[in-house]
Amino acid sequence: MLETLLTANGALTPALAMVLIVASFFTSLMTATIGIGGGVLLLAVMAGGLPVAALIPVHGLVQLGSNGNRALMTLKYIDWGMLKFFALGALVGAFLASFVVVQLPLVLIQFSVAAFILFLVWGSKPKAQEMRPTGRVMAGFVTTLVSMFVGATGPLVAAFVHRNNYSKMQVTGTFASCMTLQHGLKAFVFTFVGFSFVQWAALIVAMIISGALGTYVGLKVLKRVPTQKFMLAFKLVVTLLAFRLLWQAFQSM
């Protein structure tokens, strides 16, 4: 019975279901430790076995649980001002997603997102310590808009968060809270358009639980990582993910 539930009524093999559950642990550990990367890596693993129609919604709900747990564990470090304005833009982005992005070629979205990530991470930073409210609203709007179609927009959200010159714990907590909101909106949108999560519920719950364990271990490791090394690793991983997006765009041309 449990095996049937975890395999989504036979949509996956038992071995693949176990691989996904274990992958959720390690990718959550990776994100908690380095600050970024786990969501994209998990998406790549899931793409190897899940039906195309289920990939983005199931990944989104698993990431909702993973980021939600990380946000709860780093609650005192969250920049609530950033989250508030991010949420305003995210709500508008989720509403407009099906009307705008669906009309754009995926390759154009990939090129644009990758170029924007590289600019945000390596471009000159404003003198102010924080993004302006309009910038935070635009961050929520843009990233949520493309998340419905690209899948894992963590690197783009992370690039916006990076502009605020946070400490390593603020980066982790604020990034997790923004991604929790975004994945929550994604789950709502896919439910609204008719996707049924019931078939995948047991697997999703199992992946969320294993991801929570990975997050707990990863945050323990993070506290031992020097801030400078964390920030450097964060920038490098975001950059590599941007180049990966460019490579995918070139391959699809």
C-alpha cells in the first residue's frame, strides 16, 4: 500500500521514488549550507523520471515544504520589509503569468533570465544597503512570473536577495521566505488550472520530510562556515546556474 502511494499509483518505479526522497535530503542540505542550488539540482533529478505535466507542479510543492521549513528555522533573520514588497509583486506576477509568459519563446526567457542573474550578482551595487521598495516589488513580480514556466527560479530570486548586502543568515532566511511565498503561489495557480496533487501527495510529503532533515543538518553546517567563504560560494553557484541556463538556451536553438 505504502509503495503504491509513494510511486504515485505506479507512475514511478519504487527505486526512482527512493532516489527522489534521498535527493530531497541532499539538495535541501546543499541549499541550507551554500544558500542556493538545491532546487535546480532537484528539478534536474526529477526531470529524469516524472511525467512532463507533473514536473513543475510537484517540484514546486516539494520546494514549498523545503523552503518553508528553512524559513521557519531562520525566522529571526528574515528581512520582513523585503518579503512584504516581494509579496506585492509576486501576487501580480502569479495573476499575469498565464497571459504573458506563455506567449514568449522559452529560449528568450532563458537568455534574459541568465543575463539578468549575471548582472545582479556581478554588476555594480547601489550605495544604499537595501533595495528600494520598487525594486523589491519588481523582484517579486518578475521572478514569480517566470517561475510558472521555467520551473526553478531560485538563482534569480537569490540574485535579487544578494543585492541587499545581508549577512549569511539573513541571506538564507530571506531567500527561503521569498521562495516559500513564490512556491505557494505556484501551487495555488496549478491547482486553479486543474492539476491534481492527490496522486502525488504521499511522495511529496515524504520528500518534504526528508528535505526538512536535510535543512536541519545544513543549517548546523552553515553556522560553522565563515561568512566570506559562504558569500563567495553563493555567488559562484548562482553564476554557474546562470551559465547552465545559457547552455540550455543554446542547446534548444
